Amino acid sequence: MNRREFLRSVAVASVGSAVSTRALLAQRRASQTLADRFPDLARHFVFEYYPWYRANPYFHWDQWDRKPPIDLASNYMPRLGAYDSRSVAVMEQHAAWIAGTGARAINVSWWGRDSDVNEIVPTLMDVMRAHGIAVTFHVEPYNDRHAYNYAADVEYLIREYGDRRRWDTFLLLQHADGASGPVFKSFRTILPAQSTDCHGVTSGIPDYVPDSVWRQQTDRLRQTFARDFDRLTLLADSLSVGRTKACGFDGIAIYDNYVEPASWAGHAESFSNENLLFSFNVNPGYDGMLLRTVDPNSCYSPPDFMPGRAAYDWSRPADRELATLASAARIRESFRTTIGLQTDPSLVNMKHGFFLVYLNSFNEWHEGHQFEPMKDNDQLAAAERAVGYHNPINGRYRLDTLTQLLETVIDQ
């Protein structure tokens, strides 16, 4: 059995079904539901996952001069408190929460081979595997030359966490035609060469590279794995149609929650016109932490709360409830919109048999768009309450809202 045949067998086995390929194809032709088209549908819903939190000493929880364990780099106090991502108990609880939604994949925020994140990937994969959760990777801008390392980094991830583990946990995304293969997303992929600040000062972007560099990297990957996968899907975090195509990416996976669902149809049509795939995420909006001390000469401006951009008095229960309702509405809107666009027969995803929804995010607490449960507001200790956290009445409302939506499309 060659590598391609082995990977097909792994992908089919991971669906947990003994139905023959011929029967599956017949079933797909007979019905256009997502569950029929994608037998592994639960693995097409992928949580953005951040394993970068540390305790003893604290790291990431202490960003921007915060002082854990009470004062965290977050507008919300997690239900687990200021946890350590290296803790197996924490991983187990995360896996249980993720599996409980019906989704069955995570996209690990990966910061290079020498990072502390990379050190815990084997254990994280072991835990996720035990819960039936597949793992893939989001290649982050870990230094200013990350673009030049892109092909080598993806090859490392495939060989280290795919081949060496015999593909026991690595996400092999199945397409409607039965083809399968890994999918990778990258951040800060396509950047302008320069930016101009609020004072009119123009400077270069440190990690900018010409499109030709990205094209060399994507071409190298396709050549390296030409005989190994039915499909190798490479997605960029960009809204530039021309540059995404010039860089050799298959399409886009947008991370920014400020790109509102009302705009997605136009972007989907533009990318479809160039035969490029698209993925827009399900998200609760954005509620990022603020700088407490601001240099008056800086260009800093506090991030808006999304959706709504309203000014909330977080000490008032009524305002916290309004923010909760706004975030729950964004979860529902983004869910309906991304599924509607990805199942539109006039657009490229449907034509290519591609469907992939990122859930942004499971636990990016700094930006306030986490689905991971928060403490209920009445569970906050007096010292935590004094910090001014935005915790809602029901700290699980985001996860529960998402679970209800996933139940409508995933045959559990």
C-alpha cells in the first residue's frame, strides 16, 4: 500500500462508517444535505485553539501588565481560571467541551519548531485523539522571516505529526468527491509593503515579502507532496483576490471578526470568479482587552465591541445582557451566512465539493471571542469583580448557542 492509499484508508476509517465508497457516492447524489455530502461533517467544523497559556510563572495571562491570577489579560474570567495549557487535566476538559458541541477538529495556533507550543503538541494530540477530535495547524508569524520558512514548516508538521503518528489524529479533510488531504491556514500571509500611521509617518512592514516568495513556497509544497495526497489545501488570511491567486493559495480563511457577515457574499463571489475557495468563520464578535496606560503621542485606539459597537456599562446587569444578546446574534448570523454561502451551487466551494468552517475561537481570551466557558457573573470573587470583567449571567451561553446550531446540521 502506497502513502496515498494508506491515507485514504485512514480518512475513511476516521468517519467511523463501514459504508462502501460506491454506496457513499450514491447517497451523496441522492441528497444534497451536508451530512450526506460529507460523512465526516463534524470534522469540517474546526475550533481555533490556543495552547499558549502558562502558569508558574504566568505567561500570556500577564500581557499588557496584567497581574494573574486575579487580574488577567482578558475581559472575561475563564471558568477554569488562569490555567496552564500544558496541564493534561485542562486539555481533557477542553476536549470534553469541544466534543460536546458536536465539532470534531481543532486548528492549533503554531509558533514554530522551537516554540513552547510545539513542545506540547504530542500530548495535546493524544488527548484530542481520545475524544475523537482531529488536529490541524494554523501557521503563525513567529518571526519576520516566517514566509521564507512556510514550505519547510508545513512539511515538518506533516512528517512529524502526520507520518510519525501514522495519521492517527491529523485532520484529513474529506471532499464531496471522496478525495481527502490536509488543510493548512496561515496568518499575516499577504501584507502591504508599507503602512502610514496617524502622524503621517510611513514605514516598512517588517514581515512583508513579495508575492513571488509565497508562490515559491506554495509551489514547493505541491511538488513535494504531489504523489502523496488527493488534495493539499493551503488557505491564506486575506481579502485580496489577485494576490491570493498570485501567491499560489487555494483560497482564503478569514480570521478577522471585524469582517462582518453582511460583506461575505461579495467576497465569496469575487473569489469564486477566480476559482478560489473561501471560508468565513463562526464567531461571537470581538471584545478585546484595552491598554490601561496609553502614551498620548501614540496611535493607539481602543478596539470596538462587536457587533454593535455600543458603549456598555459593564457594571450594569442590563448592559451585560445586551452584550450577551448581541454576541449570540452574531454567532447565529455568522453560522447561517457561512453555511449558506458554502452550499450555494453558483459559488466555487459547492462546485469543488469543499466545505470548511472555522470556529473563532475556542480560547483566544485576549480578543474576547472565546467559546470556552467563562465563569457565571455571580461566581466571580470580590477581587475578580473589582477588575471589571464582562462575564455574563450564563458563562456557557456561547458554547451552548453554538452546540444548538451544530445540532441542526451534524448527524450525531
